[in-house]
Amino acid sequence: MIAYFFVKDARTDPRLFCSEPPGPMPAKFSKSKEIWEAAKKKLMLLPARTLRQEEALAKALRIPESSVTVLHGAAEEKHINLRFLFFLNKRRSQRLLLLIGEGILAPFTGILALLPGPNIVFYALALVMITHWQSLRGIRALLAKNHEYRVDPLLTEWETAVAEGREADYPGILDRIEKAHGLKDLRKVLWK
């Protein structure tokens, strides 16, 4: 079962990411899926904290359950449902505006095909547009689900350390969160 984490990062901006589902990845991909995965590895230009959020939102499409578990810190407990829904609606508006802007830029990057060599600018823009489209669809799916909010003591400890500005404690807390929830590279998402 996928759990979503809704927590503030070191800059006190809200971040959303999810745990990876347990189990092995499928051994054989279709040809189009292999090309898509290779292109994502080579051309993904988004920073790690944004990319993790985009992936978490896109995974909402594949959750068959009607309810989703959202882990958060106790510092956020008051009106957490309202804050989470506001966060999702704000991200939906941002993705919509980004898609409109990227759609306006797409014809101009197509003109670069006249230059010799591959049109990397167009491919990168198309990849980012597909990623934003998938996350927009995931936001819609996530808004339609029931949300089950749970306070996680490690996330509470993280938010308290951030609020108090105890930057020396960040690495230890992040390591404990990674071990407790089976996450990777949490420093890139919540800290640096």
C-alpha cells in the first residue's frame, strides 16, 4: 500500500512524496515503455524535490483503493484536511498554467527541427509536458479519494527541528525517517 507523506521541507514549503510500493518491478517492458523509461533517465530536467512530487502525484492514478493514507507531522495537525486539499488545488492550478505555457512554447521548439541534429529542446519539452499532464491527472484522482490522515512521530520531530532552526539535527532525523519508511534520497527532497 502506498502512503503519502505531506510535510514541510527545510524552507517550510509543503512537500508531497510517496513511499515506493513493495515488490519487484516487471521484468519485461513493452518497446514503447522501454523508450519512455530511457528518455526519462536521459532528459529529465526537473530537480529531485519536484520530480519526486510529480512521481507521487502520477502514482495516484494506479491506486485501486478508494482511500489514501497521508502521513504528516503533528505541527500540521490543525486543519490538515483543509491544508492538504488547498495544497492539491494549488498544484493543480500550477500544472494547468505550466501546461498552457509549455503548449505555447511547443510550436517554437518544433521550428528548431530545421537545425541539423536531433531536436533535444523539443524532446525535453515534450517529456516535461507529459510529466506535468500525468501529475495533473494524478491530482484529480487524489482529490477524488478519501484521505486518512495519520501523525508520524518522526515527521513531527522533523517539523519541530525545522521550526526551531536546528540544522545540525537534520541529517540524523532524515536518516531515521528513511530507515523507518524505506525511503531513499530524502535529503534532496526535504533539505538540500
